[in-house]
Amino acid sequence: MEDLNCCVKSCEKPLDATYWDSQYQSKTIGWDLGTISKPIKEYIDQLEDIAIAILIPGCGNSYEAEYLLEKGFTNITVIDIAPTLVEKLKEKFKNTAAIQIIQGDFFEHKGSYDLILEQTFFCALPPQMRQKYVWKMHQLLTENGKIAGLLFNRSFEVSPPFGGSTTEYEQLFKTAFHFKIFENCSNSVSPRAQSELFFVFEKKSEVIVQCYTLSGITCSNCTKTVLQKIGAIPGVINAQINSTSTDLIVMSTNEISLEQLKEVLVYEPDFSIALVD
């Protein structure tokens, strides 16, 4: 891999199945290391229970899954949105029952996992999807389940990948997850040296994370007011609205009903809200 850019030019197209499939068809996959990354390999090496349920979202060529199979793991699921890639994976892994291969949207996936491995999936998502990512990860993990992997600690002029920072990740994840490990990665592949964070986040099972779609919020003052009103609801620990004001996640000690949120937003007739299942 010569650089960290996955695209030959800045992306203005929707980052959907058609886009990612075209990347695999044209072999424009600059993010692909050709092997499992060393930090994730070493993390897998210290895992003892080979029966745990493991998910790899945005799995790409699935070098992590290959390594897990080599180590004897028996319950692996990989999911990717690109049909061309998924057909290739089905052929590649056709002789093993230890891996399930799914072509589809990660955010529509249903399941329960002890461990989710993060490798260049988060950074491929448009930043406005990050709140929804937190919700979905929390939803898919078992009690005390973990997300582990790598996050970029830098910005990019050409995207995807989309970068981030320690401060942003702390704001995103800390209410819903225990930070077991969150540190500068000392064993990154050379093109990514000094630009990655290795992390292990454990689900806070005592926290309820709910996701909603929003419409009608048009300015930063509206966003601030809505968050203040939601934050005042008993039981709410934290609430976040994404950068396009279309997604809301509410983290709480008890379930917050949709009716409670509608009552909070009733002061502005143009606002609407719906629960994401």
C-alpha cells in the first residue's frame, strides 16, 4: 500500500453499495494491506476462547477472518456491502462452516456478538454516521462484549478515509463503553505509523442506547436547544445529534419512550422524530 487514500480523487458520490462495489471491480483498494494488520493479529493471539462469536463489519478481503480460522476460531461472521467482494469471499471460504458471509448493510444487521473487530470500517463511513455507529455497536454486542481494533488519529485532505481524534472518539464512545485500552498504536504498518490508535471498548450493559431519525432541525441553536431539553429528561446521561441533524442517539439508565421525546420537541411544529429499530 503506497498511501492511506482509498480513492483516486475526493468522493462526492454516495458511499453506498454501488460505490464500494465499483472500488472492488476496478481494484481501487488502496486501503487494503494484503494481510492482517499487526495490532489486530497480536490482539487475536491473546484471545483464549475460540468459541466466542466474532463479527467483522466492512470486512473487505477478510484477512482477519483468515487468521481467526488459522487460530481455530469457530464462530465468525463477516459482512460487507459490496456484492462483487462478497461473491469472492463465498468462494474463498466455501470449505469451512466456521464463517458466515453476509452481503448487506451493517446498520440493518441483527445478531449478538462477544467481539467486533474494527479495521478500516469506521473511517470509511461518512462522519454523519458516527453516532449511529455507536448505537449499532452497542446493540450488537453481548453483555460485556467488546469492540477492538484501530481508529485513525489524523485528518485527511481526500476522503474516504475520514479521520478523527482522541477527543472526538472520547465524546462519541465514553458514555456507552468502558475504555479498556485506548492508546497510540506502536506497531502500525509503516504507511500508518504515528497515525493510528489501538482500542478495546467494552459495552456498558447498564446503559441503554437508542437511535432516532430527526427532521426539521436547521441550525446549531436548534440542535443545542433540543439536546438541552432531552438532557433534562430523568434518566438521560447523554444525547448526541449528528453533523447533519438527521440522527439522534440517547444514552440513558432507563428506556426513554418515543412519546417523551415527542413531548420535548412539541414546541417546534416542524420537528419530527422516529425510532430506529
